[in-house]
Amino acid sequence: MKRKLIKILAPVLLLALLGAPVSLAAESGTVYSAKTQADDLVMYIENPGEYSQIECQIGTQMCETVTASPLTEEAVPLETIFLIDNSLSVTEEYRPAISDILTQLAANRMDGEIFTVAVFSTEIQYLLEDSNDYTQVKAAIDSITYQDQETYLTDVLYELLEELRASDDSRLTRIVIVSDGVDNKEIGYTKEELYSLLNNHICPIYTLGCTYNGNSEELENMFSLSRRTGGESWLLDDVSDNMEVVSGIAALNDALKVTITPKAEACDGTTKGISLTLTGAEQVQYSVEMQMPFAQNSKAAEEEDTAADVPAENTETLADTSSPETNESAETLNPVIKTSEGLPVPLIAGGAALVLILVIICVILLKKKGKKDEFQPAPDSIITGTAGRQPSGSSSGAGAAGSGQKQNPTRATHMVSKEQSGTGDKERRTLYVWGKKVYLTDVNDPRQEFSASLQSGEILAGWDSDCQICIRYNDTVSGKHLSIREKNGAVVVKNLSRTNPLAVNGKTAEGEVELHTGDVLTLGEINMRVRIEG
């Protein structure tokens, strides 16, 4: 017990001594979009609910000017782009549902929302652009015809995203894609290049997938677009109620727009990490990297220059003209970060007292502990995912708990998301750490995707909660079915199950077998495709 208390208090004490804010309960929120607009940084984020304070850190500096407002307050709150694969691979059985879902999205539009309707083959054909007229949008959807043609979503989407990134418009854009999956042209952009572009959080992507001629890998690639951008994905075979899809896409309408004006010294044109924290009943953190504006065009620089030219007595006079009521109202509507320079004396004294108490507790515990142990293990790392970034931490022997259960704080935890479908709950788990990662994706159900890092030395896969990759949707998977590790620069897999088989590319695994991207592992009755990154 003493050792556990020391583990908990040591990092808290270190943070307190360094003067850093202590936050033990911050959750990770989704960043839908992040753009540099003139002198400001504009972010669109998942709404955390009621909040009382906004804090923003740019690089190592705190930013004092940050405001947030609901998306509904924008004159043009949202642009929705329908991007439809109109090849014959989207078969007739799916077309009524596709038309109904898109039409219902237009019917349930936000005030001022605009729509673009487009089909694609090797390039985009626009049927309607930037319209907020429901009649026009419905007519464009109804006019879609399906052709015998080749389609290449990778190239088409890459070019569309580049156009959006180059645009000066800061409004939020979402893309709704209907297709049978993502594949590459022999000469063109690769899906890896597309994924790299999406790291900029240009816009959320929602995907509706259609099965066709064993296209599980292509669907897996397409659904990955949604996971990388904060959107959602649906396999139309599993959709029994079209309004569930409409509601899932429309959830974005509740987003918040956050405008950040960086200080003049931060406006150097470089890319910096942005950490945004909203505090209410709970604390939610949003993280992303953005390119800074340049100082010569910065409003902050102009305001500082103007303030420097105003005599002190004039500044004091101006301050006296505003009423307390006005200041209170403005502070409520636009909460801003308060730096340590503005902290009240009692709060500073309280912080010093907290540091002193922590020091005393640690000294007492260490004295009681004596010299019984010659070795003190380092604190276990707690790894959590943040939008758009990977944390730097690792944990040996980490595992994911079952769905709906609280995670053990001494283990690295999996970020778990669920999709409801007609066949039951589907889960994806991803362990976010630095280093080489191994992905396992169910060949027959691409939504079942798992990944874990090899940084800890070994990955265990099975239904047991101590496994880094925890697979519980098939009874033929053993508790600890297999292990994956690095050996002499290669990645190898070994069967740990006595009752259920393991095969690599259809051949029973004996001893350690080398793994490569594209290999298929058979665990009992399920087939998992391997992808190795890093």
C-alpha cells in the first residue's frame, strides 16, 4: 500500500514543484477541424456539454485570448458534401437506402447549412454546389444514375481535401462518402499518402460501405478514413433503420467553434502543438498541431503596439468607463484562460500549502518504508489517446478490460469505440504508443480492428483481459492465444494455445513464425489480416 501511495504521489509532487497544473481526470475530446484563418486559429471540436472555463496552451506558452461558440450561431454553420460512387459496384439493393439517408440529411439540415452533391469515377462530377435549398438538393440526389465504370476514391478524395485545405474559408466541412471501398490506381496517390494528408484534421468523414465481390480489405481502408477524422462508418448490410445513420451524422451539428488569437511572439509561421482544455463538471482536453500565422499580420501584435502608445492615465480612464455588470456578462459569454500572473493570492498560498503537505507525506512514507526493498519500481505509465496526437508513454504487460468496464489505472488502456448494428455490438481497440505497431483486422468483418505497440517487448492476443489485444467476439479464441514480438529486427508470432489452432497464411504455426504486412493469422475460426507500421 505504501509503495502504491508513493507511486501516485511522486508524479503529482514533481508537477507541483515544477509549477505545472495538476490534472488527473482530463478526458480526450475529438477535434473535427483545425485551420489557420488570417490572424487566428480556428478549431471545431466535439461539444463536451456545459463548461465554465477554457484554457489554451500553444507550445509552451499559455494563450489568453480564446473564445468558443456553438456551431448554430454561425451564419453558414456547416458545409456537407455528398460524394457518391455511382459505379455498378454499388448494387441496386443499396440504392434506395442511400437515397433515403442523403435526402433525410438534407431535410434535417441546420439553418444556413449548404450542400454539395457529387458523383465520382476517376474524377469528381458535381451535380449541385453550395445550395441550402432542400428542393434542389433532393432533385440532385434523385438524378444520380449508376454507370459501368472504374472508380478510384483515393485520388478523388485526395484532390478534394487539397482544395479544402487551400480554401480561405474557415467554416466546418463534413464529407459523406458512399462507396464499396478504397483502392489505389496503378499510377496515382496511395492510401498511405491520403492518410498522411488526413493528419491535418481537415474535416470529419462519414462513410457508408457496400459489399461487392469480397471487398473486405477495400471497406477496411474506407472505414479507416472515418476513424482518423472523428467521423463514423456504417456497413449498409447491417443498417436496419436509416434514421440511425442520419442521427449519427447529424451529431456533428452540436459541435463548438473555438477561435484562438495567439500572442505576437508565437506568430512565427511554424507548426506548434495546441492543447485546449474545457472545464465543467469534467475536464476535457483537445490536442492538435497547427501552423501559426506570421507576426506582421497578427492582430495581437497590433493590439500590443496600440496599447503601448496609450498613456497609462488614459488606459485607466477607459477601464473605469465599463460597468461591473458589462464585464461580468462578457466574461460569462467568452470565458478566457487566466494565467498565473492573474491568480489571487489565496490560491497561490493554497498551492504552496499543497506542495508542503505532499512533501511531508512522502517523507513520512519513505521513513516508514525503511530499507526493506533494494529496488523501487518506476510508476506504471497511464496511456490515453488524444485527438490527433500520440502520447509518449509505455507500459509493460498492458491489457484492455472488457467493454463497459473501468480500466485498471496501472495498465495502458485501450481506446474503445462501439458501433451498434443489426448483428450486435462491434468493438475496436487501439493502444496508442510510440514505436512499431501491429494491426490485426478481421478479414470478414473489417470493423473488428485491433492494434498494439511492440515497445513493451511482447504483444499478447486472446480473450483474457491481460492481453494487449483483447478479442472477445468469438468463442474459438483462447485466453492467451498467441504472442507477437520483435526478434533480430523481424516481427515473429508464436502459438500459445493448447486447444485452438493458430495458422499463418493457412499453414499451422510451429514455433516462432516471421510475420509481414498482408499475412493472415487464423485464430480458431477467425482470420486476421496483419499490418505492421513503424
